[in-house]
Amino acid sequence: MASTEFVKLPALSSKIYKEWYPKTVLVQSCDDSFEGELNLETRELDIPVYHDLTVHQTTIKERELKPAAIEFVKASTKRVTIDKGRYSHWGQTTLGKLIDRLSAEDSEVRRKLVNKWAIEAEKELAEWCAFSLPTAQTINIPSILSWSTTGYLTEDNVLQVLDILKAKAIAANMEPSEFKLFASEAFETVLRDAKILLGYNLDANEAFKAGFVAYANGVDIRRIQVPSITTRNSTSGLVEAEYAVWKTRDGIQYVVPYKNTVSYDIMPTEVLLGGTGYQTVEYYDFFNIYPTRLYRVPLYYKANPTLPTAS
Amino acid sequence: MPEEKKVEDKQIEEEKKIDEKDFFVDLLNPEDDEDETDDDEQKKKAAEEAKAKDEEEQRRKNKDAEEARKRREAEAKAKAEADAKAAEEASRKQTSKETPNENVNKLGEQLVEFKKKYPDVELVELDKDANFKKYIEGKLLGRKDFTGLYEEYVELRQSLSGKSQEEIRQSYERKAAASSGSSKTTTSDTPDVYSEEELEKISKKLPYMSRAEADRVSAKLDKSIAFYENKK
């Protein structure tokens, strides 16, 4: 075999994806399944649609006479158009060995790249939840609890806030345990102050789940670190207000159906001795097909704060 | 001499008599000449008609004979078909009667032959290979025996995977050694890596793979890349 580069490049992309994805919290909590292959020309892809099965009330005799029509669940897909891409553009001179350093098992270069990709992906998704969702998908806690200019989240009302979130799910005929709350470290602090960071019902795996904080009042709470959806004190850096995210797994369907690294030659006129240019590319997109399964939740941690705004 | 002259005179006289007689006949039947002409024409016509009639008759006879021949042929064909069908039916019945035992015996013989030729290949491992089972489906006990089918399958796999026939056979033997512990152990210089063709296919497919799909191939893929890098 003359060269393994033709397989090393897609393998590198696959490795980068495999490594950045587990570093995320919000992105990782989304449904990432898709069917078939991305059509690169039309950019179309099929993603699964999760129907709710209807439960029929009947008598045994009646059911024998008139069984309800079958509902096909797994066969349903929705065709979507993938419209987002991210890439890192890098090169190496003829003398360089960057591709080898990136592909190596314990590559420090790749680790840095992976971290950046994870942070970017997390930030984009969190900002979309905080600033792009329609008003109907907001659970406005300050308004519901009449915080006005003086109220904010404390150890005294944190359980009430969690109950409101659960009530929203119950009102929409959903199971609250399907939801998770994604909030900043400030929420964790309030829980700790309220002495309700419960761990007695955890199994050994919980600690390894990305961003896991606790099960409090029956709610799975995860920590996300996206500065742009929080307002911080200019001096201490502590969070004063934020948009938390209350969602189920299929609340956001986040798919990455294409990842590759493409290479091209760089002429010696451009770089001494010439070299090779690389683009590590990912095409991806995310969708909120079920609006009742994704909400943004404004929270205050001090009186009369300013909520973050889209930059 | 005078006698000869006498005879000649007599002949001449007789000829004259005949001429005279004809002359009278002609005088008595003045239209005889014309009648003679008409008669000829009629005769000709009648002859022509008779000829046409004969020809028509012959045509009819030929036609009848042709039809009869075709009928006979059709009957013979139908009979032959019926006979063939009956024979086939009989043979099918015969075969179905003897199927269970005879087929088992035949297969048994073929498997014994196979084991003689390939003592290291475990039939259990072959049986576990779903692709092999699909391949021989409908072909077993056909024109090729089990050994032939196995060899054909190994060749097919070789052309698809790029592995050598020996490697493919060893894969069955290795599994056998691990499972039964009775077969002799075999060692191979080639580690468990993708062939070059497989690697090319995977490199094209890899960008489109989901996380789960990529996970399934990643370990072997890394090993393969390292293997071919060292080989350079």
C-alpha cells in the first residue's frame, strides 16, 4: 500500500467527532439519530419522528370486535435539509508532520482542537435555545413567582421552581422524568445552600455523565458552561441571571451526518517548499420538531438583574 | 410383265373408287368441313375442362392429405406431451417418496468427502456463517456437491474481500480452535486488519457514518492504519 492518507483523513475527522461530542453537555443530551446517508448535493437527510402512541380505552369484548388501527412508529422519518457546517482550516509544510501529530493516539494538538469544537458546538446550541425560541416556549419563572425587582432564586424557593417546571410537563401530558434542567453553576450553589443535593438514589454511572449535578426534587440537573447565556457580575464573575434550558432528549434533534478532512496542495510560491492544506469539516444541524419538549427558563440569582441578550 | 401391269391397274381402279365414294359422301354432307372444325374445338374445350377438373381434384386431394398430416402431427405432439408430463409426475412422486432418507444419505456422503478434503475446517463454524448458508440455499444436493459449493464460496469471498483463500479458510479453523479446542492451532502473520479494498470502501463510507457505526469499525481501522503504515 503506497499511502494510508486516503483513510487517515476521514479517520481523523471521525476521531475528532468521537472526542468532542462527549465533552459537551447540552449537545450530548440531544437525540443524534438519523437514517441513511446525507445527500451531499441536496443536503437532505431523514431523521426519525417519535410519535406518541395512542392509548385506547375499551372493554375486552369491544376490543375483540373493533381493534384499533395499528400505528406505525419506527417507519416514520422526516426529511430535513442540513444547513450548518463548521470547519478548521490548517496546513503543514512539506517538512511538517502535523497530520501525524493530529492522528496520534495521545495527540495534544487534537485535544486542543477537540475542546474548541466542543465549546463552539455547545455555545451555538445554548444561544439558539436562549435567544431564538418563540415566547410560547418560555417558562417565565420571574413572572410566575412575581419576583418583580426584588425576587430571585434562593434556597427557599428552589423547590417551588422545580415544581413549576414539572407542572409544565405534566400539563402537556408528559412524564417529568423525561426532562432535564440545564443550568449554570449558580443553580448548583442554590441547591447546595438548600441542602438538597441528593445522592442517595444515584448509581455509580451517574457521576460520569457529562455535567451531572444531582437529582433534586425528582429533577435531573446538569451543569452547562456557556457564558453568553448568563449575565455575570463584572467584578466577581458570579452569575446574576441566566437562561436555563428545560428539555427532553428528543426536544432537540442534533445530527452530524457528515465529517471529513479534505486536503489540497499548497504551491511553493505560497509557502516555502510548498505544503498541504487541510480542512476538517463537519456538516450538522439541529431541529426542534416537538415544541412542547423544549423550553427556556429565565432565572435570577440577585435582585433586579439584566437577562443576557443575543450578541 | 403383263401380270404386274394388271395388278397396278387394279390398284388404281380401287383408289379411284374410294375417291369417288368420298366425293359422294361429301356431296351428301355439304357442312361436314365446318362440323369437323367445331368438333375439334369442343374436344379441345372438353379436354381442357377435364384437365382443370383433374387438377382441381388433385389440389383437393393434396389439401386433404396435408390437413390429415397436420392433424396426425398435432395428435402425436399432444400425446408426447401428455406422456412426458405423466413421466415427470411419476418421477416427482418417486423423488418425493425417497427424499428424506436418500437426501440425508447423499448429504452425509458429501460431508464425509468434504471432511476428507478439508479436515481442519469445522462444519459448525461454517454453519454459523450466515452468508455461507445464504449462498448454498437452494444449491445443496444440486449439480455441485458440498465441497464444490464451499470452494466456490471461498473463491467468491476472496474476490470480494481481497483476502487469500488460505486466510478465509483459516478464519473457520481459528474459530474452531477457539470453540472446540480439539483442532490444531494455526498461526497467521496477518493480524486482524482490514484488507486494502475494505479499507478503501470504509474510507469512502466513514464521513457519512453515524457515531455508532463509526464506533464499530474504529478499533480495527486504527489497527489497520498502523499495520499498513509499518508495512511501508
